[in-house]
Amino acid sequence: MIPPNLPEPLASELKEVLDFFSIHYPNVRLYLVGGAVRDMVMGREICDLDIECFGIDPETFDSALQRLGAKGVGKSFFVYKYGHIDIALPRIERKVGEGHRGFAVSLAKDTKEASRRRDFTMNALMLDLRTGEIVDHWGGLEDIRKKVIRVVDPEKFVEDSLRVLRAMQFSARLKFRIEKKSRDLMRSMPLDDLTPERIFWEFEKMFKAPWLHYGLFAMLDLLVAEKILGLGCDRKGFIQMARHMQKARSLGDEAMRPYYFIFILSTDLHRSAVALCEKIHTPNVYKKILSFQKRVPHHITDRFLGALSLRFPIRQWLGIYADRVTERSKKLGIYEKQFDPGIRPAQLLEEGYSGRALGKELRRRILAAVRAAFGVDG
């Protein structure tokens, strides 16, 4: 069975896998697992696939996947990659050491045992690729219908604290709320064992999500903000930030989406954006872009917008969500393009300026041009 909302070449790759097993290993049962099944149920775009193979021993599995032309990755219980598809044996993971690598892996005997290792019920769904039947051992379909994030197995869940951050970013991506018992469990979990790479990986997914205010609520409610960022927030502050995040989603430049969350958090809580970047271990591009941005002032004047547009068109300002900024910048002609003061260094060189005097006079004339174009207020 090929899920109906698969893009090319994913559908073609899946057909090749299904045809291969149908011809050479007809008794092997293939199940689509994880987020792809969730997204199929929700009608969302599917970008990659995970398949688990039941009814085949590890040695035969290895030889079969090599025959298919898939590439093996990992160490214990190989996962094979075939294009955009991960193909693996169903497994059980048992915590035996510290960190996300401290797990012992063994072969699962059935679908329920295999799906128990999943974090949330919505991610524990399995699709039988022969019959098209969805296997739902944990109530994931009902939780998707109710838009709820619920832990599958509390005992297994606490073995990997990254799952708390996954709940946060899923809330922002799917607009789901976190079920109370699951929320209480996650609040009790320490997060000090997470590596910088894993922390940023989950935060980045949230930064790119459409429902930032849901992620904001989850980050505060699950104590992620307190444990990782050292931040707290009262109800009034949350409401203000949530409103700003909702507005930024509808107004902001799509290319700037990853940076709105930190910008709004730092502006509204009066914290350094660069310091927040360091807490969650962002790449340097985040620090560079955020340090180049101006915070939203208490009183926004035309002159402020004009000076800001010397740097970039106002549509690229992360404070675009502020009241009437879009309307005013469009009227001033600086929403889509930077303001050109018409001052060129070559002109000043011809007038005899050089060195520090040249830089000082250049700044003076540019500011004079801004005042002339946008007024002298502020």
C-alpha cells in the first residue's frame, strides 16, 4: 500500500521496497511506523519514511537489505537507508548507561512490544503496508482527534529526557496540548544530561513551527525555560509574548521565521538575545542575525523606522509585529526596500574628507538625511 499523500520520489522509493520484499521475501511483514503514520492520518506532508520488518532474522535482514542496495547505518540492529526511507528491525531499547547512547537493544517479538519504545501515542501508530490497516495499541488515533500529546509508557519515557523537548516542539508544530499526567511526568524530569546538539535540534524545530505560542506555553509549563534558559514568566508576560508570536507569524518575513522566538523572548523579558542563543547552543548565524536587529522601543517613531531601514527593509525587522509598523513602513516606502540617503563616500572624498573625519561626516550626513525624510522626533 502506498499512502495517498506521499510526494515523489518518496512514493517511487516505497514502491521499489514493497516490490522487492513481495518478490524475494513474501513472508516478511512491513510496517510504516512513527511520524509518517501520524502525518498521514492528519493529512500533513510526509518527507521521510521509517519501516520496520517483522518475521525476518537479523542475518537474513542484513543480506536482504544489501541485496536491495540500501546503505547500513548505526551499530546494533542495523538501520538501513534507501533513499529517503529508513528500514530497520523492530526493537526494544533498555536503559543501561548515561546519555542518549546508553541503551541496550534487542529484537522485539510483536508490534505492541515494538511500539512501546515510542515517546507519544500519536507517534506509536503503525501502518501495515500489505493490508493498509493502522495498528494502534496505545490510543494514538483518539489522541490525534483530540489534539493531545500523551506519553506511551511512563517507565520507558523517563529514560530519555530529550522527549520533554520533543513534546515542546510538537506542541508548536501541531497545535496540540499536553495531557496532564504526561505533563506532570515531564516536569519531574531533569534535563541536565542533554548534549548541546540535541538541545538545539529540538529548539530549532520549534523555531520553524507555525504555532510558536503553543511552544512558548509548553516551554514554560514543562519547566524547560527554567531548567535550560534560567527563565520564568508570569501570566501577563506570557499573554504578551503569545500575542506577539501569533502576530509575527502572520506578518513576518518567512525567511526570518527561525529567529522570531528568541527575539520576542529576549525583547519582552529584557534579556540578551545572544545570551539566550548560548543557552541553547545555536549556530553563530543566530547570534549574528539577532545582534544586528534592534529591539522594539517603547515608542516607535517614523525616524526610528527610517534609521532602521538603513540596515534592511522593515519587513525583515523582527519587530514587525509591533502596532502599525507594517502600515507605517509601507506608507513611508521602506517596507520592501532600504532607505537610500543618497550620501556616497566618494562625494566626501572629493570634498577633501579622509580618515576619521570622513567616517564622522558620513554618519552626520546620513542622520541628517534620515531626519529630513522622516522627521526629527524620537
